[in-house]
Amino acid sequence: MSDRRPLILVTNDDGVQSPGISSLRRAASRVGDVIVVAPTREQSAQSHAITLDRPLRHIEHETNIHSIDGTPADCVYLALFERRFLPRRPDLVLSGINRGHNLGTSVFYSGTVAAAREAAMRGIPSMALSAPPDADTEQLIEHVTQVVSALIEQLRAATLPVLLNVNFPRAASRATRVTRVGRQVYEEQVIPRVDPNGREYFWIGGRVMEGSEPEGTDAHAIALGYASITPLALESTSMEHWAIAAQIAQNMSLEGDMP
Ligand code: MN
């Protein structure tokens, strides 16, 4: 990143109208030029889905604030590859501030994290940001400004496709720990019901189960009242299970033809 004012793409998964994205826009505007391209409606837990089976509609709400009736990943894809949204490739992509934490296995379900990952996959540094719904807005904007400034400072030395997952605690503390992804165990809950026409349907997904988070994880830091910052990897090959895969490949190849 050069010394010029950074161009920052802001998105989220709670929708363009959410309070969290306006807080993030305010914070980011203090350190860069901000353009918002966010989902028209809430897209929480859409993970990294992209929309391939229907057209995507665009609304320009005001100058530099756009919404797309798709997923968070759709928004980043369109912002990066359709020329009308950004004057140039952004220096940074920020996603959030999500209404509620994205800790542990939530990084797999989260649209907030996926939007940031979509940018990182294209070589653009990105940060997902999440906070409890009842966090103090002005304090949060202050802390977000600080964490984004600190990242921009790092990027002045070398622009890397770093993907960071940041969670803020409920209390207005800026003490921050670097963490690894925890477990964030949810109750595994299925509620079967019957609709007025006599057909059965289900609600899935339970509440977070408190406690039992190991030291050093994101959820543990949050439980202690710290902010948490986790560097996420794009590489998802498991070297831990390489030997199992190699054994299967060897068995398959014993009597197989060489390609
Ligand atoms: Mn959300």
C-alpha cells in the first residue's frame, strides 16, 4: 500500500441498513475513502455462498453506498469485478460490524467472515469485525478505528492477503489478545413442529454453550473480557490426515491404470 489515503471496501452480512455497518463506515472513514457494497437484506449464516441461479439486483442508496440482493460473497465479487462500484482495486476490505460474535466454528457459517475471505482469496487484505449487539457504539467505533489503523500501518510495509477475524468484548476494553479459532459449541437442537396444513417442519440450531473453551482461543479471550484477533488461513489442506489419504490413494492405485 502506498502513502496515499487507502481505498476501503466495506461490506457485511446483516444488510446495508444494519447499525453495525454504519458504525464500521464511520470508523473506516476516519482512515480512508470508503465505499459500501453490502447485501440488501440480512444474509447471516450464508457462509461463502454465491448466487449463480438468478440475476443480482443493485440499488444505489446514496453516493458510495450500494446494496446487492445477494450474499456477502456476491457483494465482494461484484465490487471487485464490476467497474462501476470502485474507482480502483481496494487497499483493504472490511466486513461487519457483525451483530454478535463470530467465534470458533462460527467462522465456517459466518457471512461476515466469508466476505472478508472472498477478498483475501483475491489477494486483498481483509478483516471481519464482530461485537455483541449491546456494545457501546461510540466506544466500538473508537476501537474499530484503532484496529483498522494498526492494520493499515502494517500494510504500509508489505501488502499481504492477510485475513483477520476480530471480535470485541461487551465491556469497553481495548486490551486485545491474538488467538486461535476455538470451538464455540452450540446446543445441537432440532424443534419439529406442524404447520396449519398438517405438514411437519423443523427449526434447527441452538444457543451457545458457555464454558469449556481452551486457553488461547478466541472464545476464551472474549469470555475474559479481551478483544480477540485471529489470523485465518486460506490453505485448508490437513497435513495431519495426509497419511490416511495417502494410504487410500495407494490402495486405489495398486490395480489401477496409470493415467
Ligand atoms: Mn450477521
